[in-house]
Amino acid sequence: MKKMLSKISLGLSVGMLALGTTSLFAPATAHAQDGDRIQLRYANWNFGTEGEIGIERLMIEAYNNSQDKVEVVIDQNIDTSDWTGSLATAASAGDLPDVFMLNSIPTAYTNEWLLDITDIAEADPEFAEIPEATIDSTKVNDRIYSVPFATHLLGYYVNHDILNNANLQMTEDVTVDEFFELVRSATDVNQGYVGIVQAGSIPDWYPGAMNPDFGWFTYNSTDGTFSLDSNEMAQGVNMARDLGANGFTYADQPQDVKDSMSGDDGGLAFRSGQVAFHYDGTWLNTAMAEQANFDWSFIGLPGDRNVIVNDFLGIASSTEHPQEAYEFAKFMSFGVEGFSTRMDLTEENDLQFNTLPITSNQENLDRYWSLVDAPGVAEVFEKLDNAMIDPLKVVPGYAQSRFEAPTGVSVGDQENANVGAIINASVNGTVNYQDYAAQLQELAQAAHDEAVQAMEAIQ
């Protein structure tokens, strides 16, 4: 079980279009079939507002238009502000959507919401074209329980104009040490330039960049262990703290300095050309293409070890139409026909891509990269053999391990600060990380192990 969930990929889009005479919206009682036409209910958080032309609703329209016996309708009963709670309510009533977005595979599995689709997926030659790492991430105990919906990368965007003006050289495979030196050297507050937007993400990626046995936030998917008491973790926290304390981060600038630039919005400061490096996901590509008036590119993470983020679709264990639900989920995500349709619709409607491709189908890949104008993304995408995985949607108990588990420690006005607050306080210099490293390690491991045990009880 501890080895079950290892690698991932992701995506996110928005949209809306009315569908001729057929409404996309499912009434609360919509189910099963209308005569000979099967009706599938679909829930996602990426549809946008009614009347807005967006890729996800266009995709549903295209799918419906291609089908004689299947109609997909949007299930509006799942509240996007309480996704897990709404799914739990629907499941209790025996009324889960046939296909729905997952914010946690382990949670959905433990709640017994997911259909085992191993036999269906393994009989599909297109599923085999998904990269192996991504297929692994869909599994629990070597059985497939989800469909990879889209892929993103996390990492740094760079403003090359700032570096060039400071006579700084950005190498193609920048090392960790070179990266931090560039951050420091690019900072010249008197000239209106800061090295990096914030340093809070460094403890997540730094340990894995320095130690190949570690993944994101030190998690080792091979044996299911964290190493928050390791030297690498302490070094990552200390590096982040030192950047902020010494004026190299926008987030830690005095208020008057930020007010003279872009205020408290560090992302805006980067897009306005005031910061050299900004950490974000490749869903930022659209905003960069539309707003950034400088020479920029995406470089991923220093040290040539990048990170992938995935979104996943689940097929309800209660669905009466598993094959049809799978075919629809495939069309919306990795399917060759579906992704080709997604590219057609994006191009025809002058929309921007907010996802990276999942399939390794070369024809689709070649066309995708011919359409996407995001400097550096393709180069990073091709160097993912040893990538780390964002564990949030795939590692049991990770939200507790990284953010939510209470520590019993008083920090500022929090009498019982959680793990995330202790990490933040360590980066901010409010507390000394090493004083709490052993306790954080114990809490993170316990949260993970308890979640694994809950999943094992389902078997």
C-alpha cells in the first residue's frame, strides 16, 4: 500500500456554451436512460459561468454531438466550495455523478466512491500510451481507480530582461547554487527589482533536489516515509528564511517598498516586470502570454529535477454505465480523438491552453507544441524522467502531513499551530525549524500511516 501511489500529471480549464436544444444541466433526479439514450452526469469545478464560451463545455458539446446513444449533462448538485462534502452527501443518497473530478484519490477510495476500472483501462490500447509514471498514479494496490485528466508542471518563471540588465547569465540547466546566486544578484531594490516573489515553496522542492531518495516535501514513494528531520529539509527551510531575511524576496519587502511597486500582489509584481523569478504552475502560461511585456520563460526547478501535478477523474462505483463513463472520461482527458478535438476547439475559438498533454501519441504532441507559445515549457516537459510528484491528490494523508495536522505548539496568535503554520513560521524566522523537526516528522508520518491503514481496511 505504501508503494501504491507514485507519479502524476495535471490540468485545469474553464468555460460554457449552450448546447442546441439539449441542456447541459442535469436536474436533481436525472439518472440512467432516456429511452435508448444513456444519460451520464458529470461534475467538475472547471465549467466557468453560464453564457461564457470555454473549452470544457465546448468539449461536452462536441462529445454529445458525436454520440447516438449517450448524452452527458452537468451535475450542478456538487458544490465547488465544498467538493468533498458535496460528494459525500451525494454518495450517502446513492446519487454520485457518473464521472467527477477528484481532489484526493485516497479519500475517494477510502469512501468507496470509485469504480475499479482496471479491466476496462487495460483493454484500451490508448490508455497504454499514457506515460507509465502517470498510470502508476491512478492505482491503488496495483488496480486502476482513476483517469488522469490533465497535467501541469510546477516551477519558476524567469524575467530574462532583469537578468540581462544585471549582466547575469541564465544557463539551460541551472544548478541549485547557481539559482540562488541569481536570485541574490538580480535584487536591486533601488532600481525597482527584487530577486524572487516568495521563498515559501523552497522547503517543498529543495530536499528532493539535493537528495535523489527524497521526493516532494521529502516524501519517499518507495517506502512511504517522510524525512522532515533530515539535514536537507533543515537546509531548505534555512535557505528560504535567509532569502527573506536579507531582502531578496518581494513578499518580505517593507510595506513602503511594496506600495511603490505592485502592492501586496507578488504575482502582479512579477508580471509587471519587477521580480526576476516567480514560482507557479504552468496554468500561468495564459496570463503570462497576455500580460507580460518582457522576455520570459519557464525553467522548472533548479537542479534539473522537476515536479508534475495531475488532476484525475473518478468513475462512480454506483454508475450503471461503466464503459460509457470511461469512454467519456477518456474523451475529456487522454484520448487521442478527445485531445485532438480539444486542440481544434481551442484553435477555432481563440482560447488558450491551460493544460499539458497526457498522451504520448506523437501526432498529438507535435500539434500541441506547434500551437502553444510558452517559452521553456516544452523543454522542461521533455525532461521528466526523474521528476518529483506533487503528492496532494495521490499520497494518503498528505494534506494532514503537510498542512493540517495540529502540533500543540503556540505560534503568534495560534495556540495550536498546524504543520503548515510551523513551516511558514520557520521560513519567516519566527521559530527555529530544528526545534520542531522531530515532532513534525512524527506527526507527518503518523498522518500518512493512519490514512494508509484506513485504505487497507477497505480491502
